[in-house]
Amino acid sequence: MSEDIGGENPRFAAVAAVSALILDANPSRKRLVLVQTTGNVVSLAKRDPAVLNSGITLTAAGSTYIEPDSVGRIWKGPWYAIASAASNLAISEDL
């Protein structure tokens, strides 16, 4: 049996050179896709603060981070991000 996953409309977060919240905690989260849409370095953190070039780092346009991971784990808490210069992250969250 397969499970249909449907989420909110895709959206984006503007990311700057200071760590900031990009996605609130969501206990209903089933899947998360974060895509770096600019050419700058963007680092992600599951807790504040995000630190540039530390943890999960997306380095080029099109770099993608997806959860659940290969063993089915998914973080349902808040996400934070920081960038080397003004950047955007595309966000898709399935509930």
C-alpha cells in the first residue's frame, strides 16, 4: 500500500548573512525538500544558530537537501539558515 503525501504550496525563504528561522516546527511533517536557488553558500541547522560552512551546507544553485533520510528519519522541529550573501531557498513541505 502506498501513502499519498500532499503538502502546502511550494514557497521560498530569503536567506541572509545572519542566522534566521526559515521553517517553523511542524509535527505533521512527512517530507521536506530544500533547494538552493542561487549560487551562494547556504548552511542549514536544525537548531539556532546556523553557522556558515557548518552542518548541512548547500554550495551551488540546485543543491538539494531532502528528508526523510535513507533510514526514514525526519526532523519535525524548526529549521534555520545562513548564507554567504543574499540567497533564496525553495521549500516544499509535505504534511
